[in-house]
Amino acid sequence: MSAREFIQIADKIKELTLKGKGFALVFIADYKGHSARHEGAAMLVADDGSFVGTVGGGALEKFAIEKALEFIKRGRGGIIEIPATSEIGSACGGAVTLYIKVVPPSEILVIFGAGHVGSSLSKLASQLGFRVLIVDDRKEFATKERFPEASEVIVAKPDEAILKIPKGDNVYVAIMYYSADAELQILRELLKFDFKYIGVVASPVKTLKYLNELFKDYPEDKLKNIRAPMGLDIGGGEEPIDIALSIMAEIQAVRYNTTGRPLNKVPEFLEQLKKKAQFS
């Protein structure tokens, strides 16, 4: 792989990662016989079938792209050995071994609100591997200086920002805006799209108010996707970091499809020991 190809692939990796898109890297791991490209040649295949780099062109490249797309859908990579006697091998001039590495879509947390809780949540999410996007129309709050760990800080009105943010089942949204009217507007617009998680920092009274308005326009199944008040009941104080930790705990539970229940096994094991002692 030439320096130019390396730079092209690196630039594409950065572009797709910032967009939260998945992709596959295809390498020639080994070859025997004649081949247009040799060991170390590589290409990147995006989930839409576009690619940069090359593993040799022709039948081999077409085959590599098809397999890369299959692996992207499966969510894991693998090794493919193409014998010289196969249709692909004979077409490319010898036996080739391809190594395909799948890079899944990055998980994204969009935080509407650049206040103190948003700042704490951004730091926690970033440490847990999320790509964080901050949205706020207050220029003095939504700055890269206040959110150095964020991938992007969007200074725009909520309706404008929603058009810019990514959508899909790898995107989580946390709403903690300074205006209740804006929060309702954000919810109304977000429900038009699919997200992995939509949560609002809201009191029960405010939650009921929002649902009363949204119930007029959206079916119950859609409204059930909202989590408000968001977060898990883990106690603690009312400092921004306490609230952010509660929110992040719930997001992690959704992320890994778990209940958020305690892992403590001591009571269960003690009962087993007591029963064992009774019959010994």
C-alpha cells in the first residue's frame, strides 16, 4: 500500500467515524502466484458499498466488496481463503487470502443543552466510548473550550440542529435544555425519526405536561420510547455530576440491553449456605 493510498484510507476512516458509520477494512494477508496487488494491499469498504484503496481490481475486488458488505451486516470480520483453482483465484492469477476487519458504527450521544449537567454528562459519555455532540443556541455556553472532549459542538436553534445530527439505532439523545418550550419542540421533532434512546431531564409534572401535548400527535407506542424523568434511581446529591451519573447509568443499561439491577449475590448465596447447614 502506497503512502497516498494510506492517506486516502485514513481520511475516509476519519470521515466515517465522525459520521458514526460502520465500515470494513480488507487486506491481502497472503498470496501465491501472480497477483496485481501483494501482501499488505488494502481497501476500505463503507456500508453503502463505496470504497477507497484497492486489492487488485477485477473479479477479486468485486468479490472482496461483496464479502465486506456481508461481514458488515453480520457485525464481525473474518478470513477468506481463495484457492487458485476457484473462479476468483483463476481470474486474479493465484491463491489469495483476504483478511476482513469490521469496524462497527460508533455510538453517538447527542446532548441538547450546554449547561452544567450537559458538561458532566459529556465527560462521562466520552470516557465510556461515545462520540458526543453538543447542541445549544447559546454561543457563550456551546463552546469547544467548555466541551473539549466533544466531537462536535453545534450552535444552532433546536429545529436547525435536528436536521444536522445523525439518526439511527446507534444514536442516543439526552435533552436538558434551558427552555421548556424548546424541550417540547425538540421532542416533537425527534419523534419523527428513529433513535436508540431519547431521554429528558424533567420533573414528573413537566413530563406529564409534555406527554399531554405530544399525545395529540403521536401514538402511544412512539411515546413509550421517551424516558422522562431520565436516569436510574441511584441516590446521591443534586450536583451536576450526580445527575449525569444517573443518566449515564440508564444509557449504559440501554446500550447493553440490561435491567440495571444490582449484581449482588451475597443474599442468594447466604440462603444456599443456610439450607446446606440445615441438612448437614
